[in-house]
Amino acid sequence: MERLNVNTRIELNDGHAIPQLGLGVFQLEDPAVCERAVAAALEVGIRHIDTAAGYENEEAVGRALAASGIDRHDLFVTTKCWVDDYGREQTRRAFDASRKKLGLDVIDLYLLHWPVDETMMAAWDTLIALRAEGQVRSIGVSNFTVRRFEDFFFSRTDVVPAVNQVEVHPFNIRPDVRAYCQAKGIAVESYSPLARMKGMDHPALAAVAEECGKTPAQVTIRWHLQHGLVVIPKSQHPARIRENAAVFDFMLTDEQMRRIDALNEDRFVIGWRPGGEENWY
Ligand SMILES: NC(=O)c1ccc[n+]([C@@H]2O[C@H](COP(=O)([O-])OP(=O)(O)OC[C@H]3O[C@@H](n4cnc5c(N)ncnc54)[C@H](OP(=O)(O)O)[C@@H]3O)[C@@H](O)[C@H]2O)c1
């Protein structure tokens, strides 16, 4: 396997590339805490920040990026359009607001945050237009299942998203959506990659961690990386952000990877769905 490092990027289907390890900033609403977390991530070499309009911290992210003095071309910033802003003009206004808050001319990756069949294709048309205009480099989706792609999305568009950001962790390894996206050339980004720490004390993870001289969080992040997934763990603590980035000085064996795969129980830690569970497929 190719040697991974904090700058390793994954090629996207549109010619751009995304750093495989990023910092997620969901629930970092306190601007000072968010700025400190982004600064800590940049300090350890992370160049990819995953935010969203819905996280209400784009301004804080933008300030931390600007304060770092890091060349814009070395940074990769993702933000997302919230479901209430789906619509041809509405999505464009939401994009402009996000870009302004982030203080950036161009967004690296803009995602539809959740699928909503009634409104998202108009939003998707706007994302396609924004990309054609050079305002965003890559466009993608989030929380798409295989059925959503097959039964709805791809019967309405020929434009293949660059990424699909979905919940993936050792307790929900999502083999179907990962295989489908790989076949279509869609990069998969793992969100809630540590299962929000729910189950990180599992004895099997503890055993692998001990064998590697690492923490369960570190072996889990390494498991995502070795599976070729983009991974965006969140922490508000600089010490944990450093811990989560210290995953490039060891390697999991195939057998250790299989032991972690075997923890799958199809368990979601994010239960919220737009319109409620009954509309979900
Ligand atoms: N597209 C979507 O719909 C969607 C949904 C959910 C998440 N996301 C993205 O994915 C990112 C990550 O997901 P997430 O925040 O849900 O969950 P996560 O990264 O799996 O877990 C975050 C939790 O783990 C703790 N933690 C992190 N590193 C740790 C460590 N080394 N040791 C002990 N505890 C640690 C954090 O606590 P502290 O902060 O207190 O350290 C926090 O409570 C989000 O920030 C967001 O960018 C996207």
C-alpha cells in the first residue's frame, strides 16, 4: 500500500483532489472554540475543513483560515447547502452567503446536505451552474443511499457527484453504498467516523489499539484511511485533534482491518432524517 501522510489526497472524478484527512466542525458553535480547533488542525498539517451552513460556524472557520496565513491553494474547504435552501435561486443565495461568511472566492466542495426529492434537483442544477461558473470546484451530495441514487437521482441527472458524504464507522461499514460509489467513481467521505465515541471502548478495538500502541480513535481513523475513505473526525480539543492526526506512523495489517470490519452491526449514530424516518429510503 502506498505510504499515507497528512497531505495524502484522493483524486475526484472531476480532476480535483481532496485531502483524505479533514477536521469536521459540527457542533462547534462557539466561535472561539471553533477557531481554536481549526487552528490546531492546521498546525498539525490538516488542510481540509468540513463545515456546513447548518453548523453556524462558517465565519469562525473563515477567520481561522485567514489568520493562519496558509496559501489558499493548499486549503480544502467544504460547506453544504441546508435543505430549507433548496431551489434554483434560493440555493444560489445560500451559496453566496456561505462563501461570504467563509471569506473565500471559490469553495472547494459544495454538498447537498440531505436528500429531499421534492426540491433537491433544482438545487443540484444550481450546483452544476456554480461549478460551470468556476465559483465552486467540486460538487457532491450527502446522506445518499444506493436506492436514492438509483430510484431517484440518476433518472433525473447525468452529472455524477464528486463525493457522497455518509455515516461510516466500524459499527456501520456501509458495504453497499461504498461499493456502489466506487463503481460510479464517487468518493465516499466518512462522517461520524468515530461513531461519536459510542462503542469506541469495544474490546476488539481496544485489542487492536494495544497491539499498535495507539488509541481506539487512532486505529479507527487509520481503518478509514486504509479503506480509501475520506475521514473527517471532529474534536473541540486541540490535544485530541493532534491525537487524531497522529495516524501516519503505523499501519493496520489485513487481519486487523478484517477484525475491525467484523464489528459492523449496521448501527447509525445519526438518527435525524429530513421529513422523518418514514420518508427515508
Ligand atoms: N453530512 C452530514 O449529514 C453529517 C452528519 C454528521 C457529521 N458530519 C460531519 O462529520 C464530522 C464528524 O462527525 P461527528 O462530529 O458526528 O462525530 P465523530 O467525529 O465520530 O465524533 C465526535 C465526538 O468524538 C469526540 N472525540 C473526537 N476525537 C476523540 C478522541 N481522540 N478521544 C476521545 N473523544 C474524541 C468528540 O468530543 P470533543 O469534541 O469533546 O473532543 C465528539 O464528541 C462532523 O463534525 C461534520 O463535519 C456530517
